Amino acid sequence: MKQRYRFITGKDDDQFCLRVSKALEEGYELHGSPALTFNGTDVVCGQAVVLFEQKNTK
């Protein structure tokens, strides 16, 4: 079973974007705005994603 809520974090780079893109491909939707901070070396991003239940229409 997939988690219904995830908070994806990482350095602001292509790998972070790919992780968020993969979650979107898996059916997750963005939840809220991204969060950004600076750790003294790198910009670090965070993005919440949610997976809504798919109701059975049968």
C-alpha cells in the first residue's frame, strides 16, 4: 500500500525534480507550495504530495 502523504526533500537539483516528477507519475498530486531553505551550502527543497483514494465505481 502506498503512503497517502509524502514530504519529499532534497538539494535543489535535477534529482529532486525527478523524484517529484516520479511521484506525480505514480498518481500523487502536489499539496501546497514548495518549501525552500539554505543550509549554508545548498538550497534545500521540500514538496508535499498526496495520494487521494480512488473510489471503486462498480
